[in-house]
Amino acid sequence: MEQAGILLGQLAVMFLYVAIGWCLCHGHLITERNSSALTNLLLYVILPCVILKSFLQDARPERTVQLLWSLLLGTVALGVGMLVSFLIFRKNPVANFGSAFSNAGFMGIPLITAMLGSEAVFFIAGMVALLNILQWTYGQALLKHSLEGLRPVELVKNPLVLSFLLGLLLYFLPIQLPELLTGAVGSIASCNAPVAMVLLGVLLGGVSFRQMFCSASAWWVSLVRLLVIPVLTALILMLFRFVPEAIRVAILIAAAAPVGSNLAVYVQRQNGNSGEAAAIVCLSTILSIVSMPLVMLLA
């Protein structure tokens, strides 16, 4: 109950950030065109710093064991999402992609930081990196029905994958970064929640309420993404009671997050209906303010 209350309070704060983004969009102070600069700032600077910060600690044996368990449970959670989405939406590539992958980076990381502390990001860093790898490969294969044209070098250049690999290197090697550098990384990482949620607000501002609430596909994807997959994930996590609770809670929060906001980016990249994708992202994000505390209560 206490965790659900903390989560609900944090969601309320985050939706205030969303409201700011929505107002900026409708006031024409931020448009879809110039919001790409903030997106690049978040993707290439802020989120990598968040992941790097979680690895700036001593590589104690018990901590390393926790990292391995978090990687395993994160992989299981992603597998559950992909399997359920394929079984339900295999004839609808956009819905399949959207329900399979949560917004673990943009929404999961700020919520986990608020509930469990910044050190808990360590538990989902591997999951976020793997999620990005799967979106780039499996996700794009769904949308274009082929893996043709997907170059491994582009995957390695993904900033979240790079930050995870660099974080692992810093964690396992006896390298002590200067305090000036670690302080800068921490300061940049603290910008994650406000910037990410303002961007979601801008995205919301570009989608009409009719397009969002009248889309049957958006409702079905939201139901699967926000309730079916998290509940199944929670049931599976119950089998791992011997794993520290903080790890299981972090994985569940990431699995219960709404549809990833980059769904529209990938759909647009494949010349699909980005409006439909944006409606799915926005509706699931709005509904998550109810679904995520509910899932935590049930868990």
C-alpha cells in the first residue's frame, strides 16, 4: 500500500510536468519540429547519464549478484511482453510493437528513482539496454516484415546501449572518476523526469482527444500493456521471492510502464501511420496514472 501511494504521488508530479508540455505545445512555444532538440538532449545526454550514474559504485560481490538477477528478471519480463503481444496482436504490427515494449526509460527510471532511490536504476539498466536492442531489431522487423537494412553498427551506436556497456566497464574496472565528473553526471541525470515528461506533454498536445479516445486499437493496446502484461509479470516474479524485493519492484515498475514513446518514431521511420501510434502512446500514458498504482497494490 505504501509503495502504491508513493507511486501515485510521483505520477501526479510527473503529470504536472506533462501539463506544462501540453501548455507549451498549445501556446506554440514548443512545436513538434523544435521538440526534436529536447528529444535528442534526453536520448543522447540525460538518459545515458542516468544509466552511468547507477554504475558509479564499488563492485561488491553481493551487488554483482544483484546485477545478474536483475538482468535475468528483466529478460523474463521483456519475454513475457513480447510473447503476450505476439499472441494477441500478431496481425497488427503497430499494436504488437506498442504493447510489447514499455516506456521503461522515460517513465520507468524516474518512478524507480522516486520510489527506491537513484541506486535502484542499477537494477533496470540492463533491461533498458536490452529493450532498445529488441526495439531496433525485433520491433523494426515487425513493422517492415524484414530485418533487411538493419546494420549492427547502428545498434552499437545506440546511446543507451553504449552507456550500459560503459557503465559495466566502469563498474568492474578499478577506475575512480574525478568528483567533478561524477557530480556533473549526477546533475544531468536529475533532469530526466522533468524533461521526459514535458516531452510527453508536447506529444499529447499534438494529438486530438477524439483521435486518442475513439481509437479501438489504442484502448486494446493500453489494456494489454497496462494490465495483462504487468499482472502476468507480477505472478512470475512471485516465483523469485528469494531475490531482493527492490529488484523485483524495479522490474515490475518498468514492466507496468505505458507504451514506449518512441513507438511513433519507429512507425514514422517505416513510413507507417504515426498518428495512430501517437494516439496509442498518449492514451496508455494517461491511463497509466490509474493502472500503475493498481498493479503495485495487487502485487
